[in-house]
Amino acid sequence: MPKNKVLIPLNQSELSQQVLPHVEKFIPASDNDLILFYVTNPPSNVGLGEPDLSAGYLPLPGEENITPALHPIYATQQQDSIRAHVEAELIPVTHRLKEAGYEVTLIVGFGKDPIETILHEISEKKINLVAMSTLARVGVTRFFFRNIADTIARETSLPVLLAYPAKQ
């Protein structure tokens, strides 16, 4: 029997990772694969890299003195750099989950709207369960600040495990 796919949306906040102990407690590793889905804004656009002036290039006798030139940095290179940074930052998390017996995949999603990006990934990967942390805003703050977890729970027909932060 195929395993369930559990999508765990993450971002740079510590709050987003507070769902992980609940996942380990309630979702058995034997029946579920975890997809850590790190959501971030796409790179702004192409830019120019700064020349490395510390390279210590010395022209040979008779050569022209050439200064280092700017080189283009493309959006795909910026995305690769962001992916590598996220993978490095989440090594302790992925290692701990793998030691607990989970099959773990890390995906970095780029999108201006995190809700649309998460919903797209749910559809694309045929997810069975979403697990995420929430601040559960109420009243006026709920009106002014969009609650991503609440919106995901309303927009998808999948079960959603919501974890609230531990009281400090």
C-alpha cells in the first residue's frame, strides 16, 4: 500500500516548525512520507555580481591591467542559491525526522502569494494531509492579517493538522 504524502509548509519563522513535534507524535513514520515545503518569494530579477577585488590578479609584464568585470546573476542562479541555503538551514530538522524513520523530501517553492503556492503544491504532488502551525488570530487582527493556515484549511478538501504555538 502506498504511503500518505504529508505536506508541511515552512518559512523563516520559528513558528512554522512548531508543528513538527505534533507530526512526530500523531503521524506514524511507517505510513507517511513528509514533504517539507519551504515557501519564499521569488528572486526579484537579474542582477550583476560584484567583482572579486581580493582575487589578487596581477598582470604579467607586457599585459594590459584588466580590472575584474561585473557578471550577470540570473534568477535561476538566485533560486539555486536560496535552495542551497534552505537545505543547509534545515539539515538538523531533516536529519531528526529521518532518524525517526520518516522518508523526508525538501522542496523550495517560489511564489508571491504563499497560499496560492501551497495550494498549487497540494494539487501537484497529490498530497493526502497538510500539517502546519498557526497563530489563530481573532477579532480585528484577523480582519487585518491574513491567516495562511486558516485559509489553506478552508480552501482544500484535505485534512489539515493545525498546531498552535506553545505558551511561553
